[in-house]
Amino acid sequence: MNDFLKRHSEAIEGVLSGFDRLIFRGVLRSINYARGLDRFLTAKGILLKQFAGFAEDCTRKIADRAKEIASDAQRPYIYLESSGVDKDKMARDMAEREGIREGLICVLAVIEPCVTAQVVSNKLTGHREVGYRLRKCRFFYFYLLDREFGLMHVRLQSWVPFDLQVYINGRSYLARQLEREGIPFVRRANALMRVGDYGRAQQLLDQLLRRNWPKTLNVLARRVNPILNRLGLVGDFGYYWMTQESEVATDIVFKDPEALHRIYPALIDHALRHFHSRDVLRFLTGRDAQRLPNQITTSYRKREEGVRIKHAVNENSLKMYDKEGCILRIETTINNPRRFQVLRRKGGALAWQHMSKGVRDLGRRVEISLAANARYLEALSVVGETTPSQRILDAVSQPVRKDGYRYRALRPVSPEDSSLFGAVLHGEHLLNGLTNRDVQACLFEAPARHPHEARRRASYVSRKIRLLRAHGLVRKVARRNIYRLTQRGHQVMSTAHRFRQSDVALLQNEAI
């Protein structure tokens, strides 16, 4: 990332890295599965035939509490006929229209599909028991402009198991903190620019990492869910908090829109050509000129086409897009953390384990996301490189020696090495790194037909990776069979790819 910032330092106003969207999910672990719910009902002396009445009573108390919260704040309680209504927009428009600066905006009630508990018949035993099925129930959305977090909402399920969801936005939180400290800034949607002190702003945003999230979230839970104390679902048996989804964004704020517009097409072209993006979504970035700050008004006098690049790796993704005219945003979204690992004690010794959704691993999530953003920017730093191509390619066109072994010269524009470069340059590898299996998947269209062929392919790719390591194009992650591209690797492979894909006529025109 540093190379990218150095290359465009004169045009960059500042950088902000941290949470964008953050969704927490709370579950009552003691009743969140059928056997646990059965034990709970037994402990409370609730028979199966009484379960429906018990659940309906809980729903009624939750609904009464939702209406009470709205009434106490003198805010509307609205029942929505359709779950397809854009509830976020509805709340934002209401807050803007009524000039709400702090406090509850509204409480929305809506029927939505979910997994809930009910009494069912066991076909194997013939007995009735409690189980979880996909059904519909009423949800309550509490939208508020929080003193600390800004615009946020809490979503509560009104039927067993009473799941809870809390949505906050890191940029909204930062805006509140900047206002509190009197630091000037301009905000457009969830983007901040023209910040008076980017260093202090970054420190404020980093405070979210050191927060005691279970304590903060449990306060919200007790505020909206009146049955926790009544049922004894507090303390160690209360809500267990998970990070349902996290977006960590790195915003490169340019001094003026023209500076970003000059380089953005080249960045998009580079990502499309060399990162092999399979998911490119186009959208309109135009805005009404009268509603924007003067500094960027001229860029939005007419609607223009923008491009968002999205590299999806299973349920997780890495995106690049321009935002509000003068911000280049690199954003990592993690929905499934088990694709990554965290160093944790197991049996008294430190060992790499699958990362969990629990908030205890939130710091590791951010570490992985920021590293992915930085690698993406590092890969883009070669765009606009003025070094003569022969100096870049000649350096790897000679044999090298490493650890006592001699490795052949690379042939950067040959079909064989070009295919290898293309496989390694896939943008998806910037998120998780690349493995032998990843490279095989890119080089071979069909899976191996028998074990012998699979071993032969693995050995072939291993030799290629050793060759790239010898030339300094990739490096191995310590104690793991994962590799990452080096800055030199991005530079050499991207240059070679550009040569191979260039139109000869265009090269001749440049030479004239």
C-alpha cells in the first residue's frame, strides 16, 4: 500500500482504514437448539402442550415493549405490510425530514421468514418434541440515531429463539466522534472527506477494535427484550455475540475528483486484465449537483458511468470502487471467517485454528481485511510504472541460484510462463493467498482423472512455485503452505501480461 500512496502522494489528501458496515448477531445458546430448548422447558415446568401459549405470551410481551419504547420517545410505531420495503431508507428519510439529531427514529414491525421453534412429531419415535423449522414470524426494527454510533438499528425476533441482530456503521461512528472533538469534515452517505486531522480520525476509528462488544451489545439487548430476566436468560446463559458480517474499507481520499478520474480507468483496466475479475458490476455514480459540497460539484453536473470490481472468494469478497467522486475505496467483506485461521491456544500450546464468528476474533478479522486491502493497493501500485520494460523483464530472464540450486531463466511472454503468471495474478488470491491447489485450478480446466495424474499436477505446480520463489516473485507464508505475491512479482507479471495482450498496431503507433 505504501508504494501506491507514494506514487500518488501529491494527489492524495488522506487515508482512512477501518470498519464500514458491521452486523452482530446474538443468540441465546441455551435454547438455540432443540435439545437445549427441551431442557429449558423441562426446567421451567412447561409441557409441550403449553409451549404455544408460552411462546405467544413471550411474543406479546416483546410487542408491548416495542410499542412502549416508541410511545416513551414519542416516535411512530409502524407495521409494514411487506418485508420488501427499504427500511433503512425509510428511517433515514424520516430522520432527515423531521430533523432528528439523536434518539429513536421509529420502530418498525414486519413479518419475515426465519427459523423458529415449534412442537413437531418425530416420525421415527412417533413422539411429539420441540424442533426448529423454517417459518415466518414478526420482527421488530428499532432505528435510532445513537449518541455514539450514529445511525444504527436493532432487529429482534419475536418468537423462540428470540435472535437479535445489531447493525452499526464505522463511518457513522467516526462522524459522531469527529463532531464531538470539533474536527471539521464533509460527509456524503457513509464516506468522509475533507477531514481536518486524518491522523486523529484514524485513532478514533481504531477505538472500535478495543471496545468491549459483549458489554455494549448486552445493554442494547436488555433494552429491547423484556423476557431475558423473566426467563432467567441472562448472565452466562444470555446472548452469545457473533460477527455476522464485517466490511473493512480503506479509503484513499483524493484532493479533487479530477485527480482520481485521471487514474481510475487505468486501475480498472489493470484489475480486469491482470486480476481476472469475474464479477464486475456497473452502476451509476451521478448525484444531484445542488446536494454536494462545492469542492466536488463540477464532477457531478452530469451522470457518468462507474465500475465496481468485485473478487468473490466463496462467501467473502474484495472490492474496489470510486465513491463520491474523490474516494478510491478498497473493501474486504467477510461473511465466513472459517476460511481464515487465527493463532489460539489448544491444549496449552499455540496452534492455528479456524477463525470463528465470535466477537473474540473480531481483531483478527480486521487484521486479515486490512492486509487484503493493502495487498490490493500494492498490486495496483505498478499502474503507471515509468521504468523501461526491459529493465523489469531482463532481471528475470537470467538463470538464478538459490539455496545451492540453479533455476532456469523465466520466459515472461512465452505461452507457458504467461499462463503461470495469469494463474498467480488472480485477484482472488489477494484475499486468502494462493496454494498449490489454487494454481492447479487456474492452469487445468478439468479435474484430474486418477490419483497418478493428480500427483503429477501437484508436482508440476510445486516446481513452478519454487521457480517463482527463486526469482523473488512470490514468498511463502511462515509455517503454512500459502504463498503471496511480492511487489516485484506484481511488477514483472503485470508487465509481461501487458506485453502479451497488447495490440501490435498500438505498439507501432507509440513507436512512431
